Amino acid sequence: MEDQIYQLQYAIDTFYYLVCGALVMWMAAGFAMLESGLVRAKNTTEILTKNISLFAVSCIMYMVCGYAIMYGGTVFLSGIDGGETLVADALASKAEEGFEGGAVYSGASDFFFQVVFVATCMSIVSGAVAERMKLLAFLAFAVIMTGVIYPMEGSWTWGGNAVFGMYTLGDLGFSDFAGSGIVHMAGAAAALAGVLLLGPRKGKYAADGSVKAIPGCNLPMATLGTFILWMGWFGFNGGSVLKLADVSNANAVAMVFLNTNAAAAGGLVAALFVARAMFGKFDLTMALNGALAGLVAITAEPSTPTALEATIFGAVGGVLVVFSIVFMDKLKIDDPVGAISVHGSCGLLGLLLVPITNDGVSFSGQIIGALTIFVWVFVTSLIMWSILKAVLGIRVSEEEEATGCDVSECGLEAYPEFTK
Amino acid sequence: MKLVTAIIKPFKLDDAREALSEIGVQGITVTEVKGFGRQKGHTELYRGAEYVVDFLPKVKIEVAIGDDLLDQTLEAITKAANTGKIGDGKIFVTDLLQVIRIRTGETGEEAV
């Protein structure tokens, strides 16, 4: 009887993990819609191609070597199905953990849940470099980012390995529940390196230093993308509890869902009204970024805050993101969708908020962890982008940029019957 | 015969069409156009940065009429499209050398 209950728990936890992974997979659709709405119509096909291709590249590279680098094991996932002794092994480790101990679930479900996080990290890069980067250079970067750069920092954090044998982040009191730093800030760091080498879109900054807005072409699409991301985030944070099938873990999962939702709401309302106060108008795109900022900010620790604290943390993210976007423009760092602000600035904020509600985590640990992730991803990305710039070139020609990447990169317009 | 070309605010199109029908104008051609006059463009705000809309959307109406209808036509359009605010548009009148109804081959005033 006990064995059967253990088997049932294994099945429920695996099922929960898979459903959450599928929700996170759906975030790729959210990013695709958000980005296609915030770029100009002439770059829509290209950004959609980029988003769906990067997802596929991420899945292949993480299968080839990424997962092995991050969590150990062998390349190409050999042996992930658990082999002939699967049931006996699972029951043995269940017996060791007990009913309320750590989660035991299918190895394949673990890979599935982890691989969609890599894709999320890579999706962040695509928005920031939109409307001017060569597709081939981007996909080449995706190979390295998802095959090596992300798995390395992942192995130091969630993988528990020492950073080049020097120090172990876990021992220093570092914690990042679902990846404010490991996924979001890492993506933003890679994006920042790319944008610095790529330069702003033509026409974004005038010769006199003034900022020229380049409005997105489809705000219904951007709003749908944000809703999809908001929904997918329940899998992102909820699945990161890793276990569902006992009362205390089921409660933790419920609390994580509640807090994730609360933070998004707080972030949206804060950004909406901060933008209203600063610019005099309700800026939808800022409000959308605000919701995502709240989500990123709560991701580092959605299980310990109260609902009120989560709302406030989200709101702090929503305020920060508006100032961060304006500040990035002052530095002439052109980010069409605000990805660096949403995922970078608010990812860091998320890490720094953890010690407020989680006693087991220290500020110093969070700062060292954030620095480790940022420096590693930023420097290696900068090197990779530089190599790609020298070998392939990373930017389309001025004429291609003016015509739009749809025609120059894909030979296909997104709205061929649309005239303006 | 005259060709009357009027550039008006888009939301005044229905009023103008009605006014022209009432005085017996048989047909009009409408085009969505963009441009600026003394109104110039205006600025809008997106993510904290301003952008200038140089060319504002307008509607162009073209009416071919006999000389006897000219004054009434001008009055009808002027009255219908007037808001009293800047940006109401303009009316241009040009001589029309020839008009041909394609179906029947009629020409001149008969074809208008």
C-alpha cells in the first residue's frame, strides 16, 4: 500500500511538473506576440521567425549539452528515461525522502521543465535586438547562449556547483526561487551586450540627442502577449515549487500562484499611474511592461511574501521599470520592447527583495550571486557578439533596415494586403 | 463644367455627402489622404518619448458638376465641413475640359 501511495505521489508530481512546463512553453508565444506588437509592421515576420526558431534551437542545444552542463549527466540525455530499474529506484528514493520529503519525479519531466526556462531566457534577448539584427547572427548566438552560457551559470546556482571551483553561491546565502536572476537578468545581460555592439535603430536618437519614439505596430497583439506571459508565469513560478502532492507543498503552490498574480497586478497599476504622472497619458505599453516587471520581481521568491507584500514588491518593480526605460533611452541604449529594463533591472530588484521575507537568504549572498551571473553572462556574451560581428556581421544594412527585416531577411511581409 | 476638389476632416465626410446629395449632385469620389496645412502636424507620446505626426489623415472629395451647380456645391461643402477650428481643409475649383460616361459614350454636361 505504501508503495502504491508513493507511486501515486510520483505520478502526481511528475504530472504537475509537465503541466507547468507546458505553461512555461506557452510563454514563448507570449514573447512572440508581445514583440511582434511592439515592433514596426515591416519587421513582424522576422521577429516571429526569430521567436519560434530560438525556441527550437534552445530545445536542441539544451538536449545536446546544456542540461548535462547544468545538472550533470551525459550529453544527448542518454539514460534520462530512468532505464529498467526506474520503478525500484523511484521507490527507494521515495522511501528515503518519505511522503512529505523532497520531490521525486520523472527525469524526463525535469528536463522538460528546465528546457522551457532556457528558451524563456533566450526570448528576452530577441526583443531587445529587434528590428536591426541579422537573423543568422542571432540564431548563432542562441546556440552558444542556450548550449553553454546559460547552463554554466545555471550549474553554479540551481545546479549547486562551485563557481570555477572558487566559491559556492548556496553557501553564501544566495537564493533565486524561479529565476529572477538566473533566467531573467541573465537574458537581459546577454541582450545588453548585444545592444551595445549593435547600436540603436536608425532614427531612434536624433543628432541633437533627443529621443524619437518609434511606436509599435499592433498594441492588441502586445496586450495579448502580456496576458499569455502572465498566465505562463503560473507555471514558471508554480512549477518551481517542484512538488505538489502533499498538503504543505500544495499550500506552497497555491501561495506561489496567488503571489505571482498579485505581483503582476501591483506592477501594472504602479507603472500605469507612474507613466500617467510622468507623461500625462495612460501609456499602455508601459502598463504592459509594468505587469511583467512585477512578475520578474516576485520570481526570485514567490513563496514567502504575504499577498500584500507580493503586491507591493510587484508595484516597486512597476515603478522601477518606467524609470529604467526612460534612463536606458538617456544612455541611448535602444531596446524596442523594454526587455533590459523589465528583466534586467527588475530581475536584480527581485533578487534583492528576497532577504526581506526569507530569513535564510542574505543580502551579501544575493549581491554576489547577481554579480556572478551578470559578469559571466555579460562578458561571455560580449565576446560571442564580437566574434559574430567580425565573422558574420550582426546588423542588417541601412537600406535593409529602412525597408524592413521582413523583406530582407525573410522575403515575406506579415501584412501584404495592409496599406497605410 | 467644373471639378471641385475638397480636402476635409474625415469625420465630416457623411455630412458633406448628405449636403451634396440634397442639392442634386449625382456622384462623388472619395479618397483617404494625408497632409498638412497651417495646422501642421501634432506630437504624440509613446513610452515617454515624443514623436511628431507630420501628416494628418484627411478625406479628399472630388465632384464633377455643371457650371450652374458650382455655387451651391461650394456652399454645401463649406457649410457641412466647417467646425470653425484650424484644420477644416480647403476647396479647389478647376475647369473641366471634357467628361465622358463610359457606358453610353455621352459627353459634356449630359455625362456629369
